[in-house]
Amino acid sequence: MNQKKIITLIPHYNDPEGLKRSIMSIDDDIEVDVLVIDDGSTIKPNINSIKQVYENGEIYLKELESNKGLSLALNEGIKFAQEKGYPFIGRLDCGDYCKKNRFSKQLEYLINNPDVKLLGTWASYIDENNKKLYDLKHPIEYEKIKKRMFLNSMFVHPSVVINTEIFSSIAMYNPKYTRAAQDYDLFFRIVKKYKTTNYPEVLIDYVIDSNSISTKRRKLQVKHRILIILDNFYFGFYPIYGLLRSIVLLFLSRNTSNNLKKLLKLNEH
């Protein structure tokens, strides 16, 4: 097994400045290696210049010949982590920021609670001008997470750390959802088989970017969410409510749905 505990996967596509800011936000008391998966960018990142100033671990680069989409890019990262023997896989997206000792806290929790295989964190949502919008505090109780997965993902994707061993029994990201909702599908499958939770502290800043997948492909994301709910559907309150809720969201703008979340305090655990 790799003596280093964790490698963080950061997909990159034409955002070298955002990539550098995100990597440099990693500030931990432990070594945190980074794998950048360049998904067929036309604007390539200068990894060597980042390596010169990053002091928390090693930085690796895997370049895909063409744009494959997030699922396939992250699957390449998972394979890399398996081959190199990293027991834990972290996530971070270009443009998002880690709080001090984010990964140290998550690893300590996972090592002390080996039955937990997926650990997210709470997150601050900020706009492109670094103005804080609200904190998203997903549930920490596993039973709540299992039920509320039918409403939406109960994990902020770039906040998670996953135990690598689960990918021997759980398929990786589904290429069917490579353009949207790939995390929702994966997390749903993990939650059904393994114990999961969220670290009850804001450990990342999540930037709501007008150019992000969740903004530009919002309707596709909601359509995929409906398909994923149907894949996991049973007759019960949460599956029925979640399905109807997602259908309604198809007809609402992102701004309207975000305002409703804040108004109804759906972001609170």
C-alpha cells in the first residue's frame, strides 16, 4: 500500500488559473498528492510552475487526447489511484477552495470510523466575486442521507473523500451521465451499500460559476436526476416526493430554485 494516504482528483478543462488557485488552497498538516486530469483542453495548464510552489505533496498530470466528459475523466483518476495504491481518493474542482486542514480532518475521521466509506463536508456557496451566498449543511445522519438522496445529492461533489476499496464492488462513474449528474448516480449507489456521512464543518468554498456544468446544463442535470431516481425507485414518501420535486424543478430557473432553497432553509441539516 502507498505510504501516502490520499490523492485528490481535479478534472481540468480550459481553466488553468482556476486550477492553480484550487491546488494552492490545499493547506494541510499531511501530504496531499494531486492528480490533474486534463480533459482535452485547448488551454493547457502549466503544471511545472504549480509544482514549484505547491508544498503539500506531489502533483501528477494525466492528459486525455479529447474531451471525454467528467465521468470518464474521473474514472481515469480512480484507476490511477488504484494502480498507485492510494487508500483514499479526494475530490476538488477548478475554482473551488479548501479550508485549512480540510483533508487532515476528513482522513482522521475515516481512519477512526472505518465503516464509513464516503465522507463529504459542509460548504460555503460563494459567487464569482467571492461574495458568500449561504452555507450548505447536508445531513450527517446516515438514515437521513439515505432518505433524502431521493430529493437531491446529499454530498457536495468536490468536498468528498472516498475509500478506494469500494471500487472493487461498486462501478465507477457511469458514462451515461458523463455530461451531468454523474456524482448523484455514483453517490446513490454508494449510499445504498455503504455507510456515509458528512463532516459537520464548512471545509470548502464552492463557487457558483455561470459557466459551470450545473448552471449551463441545469435542465439536463435535472432530467438525469429523474432517471436516477427512477433507477432507485420504490413506493414510499421520499421517492415519490423526490420524483415530483424534480419534475417541478425542470420548469424553474436556477436562480429561482436557489432562492427557494434559501427561503425554505432546505440547506439546513
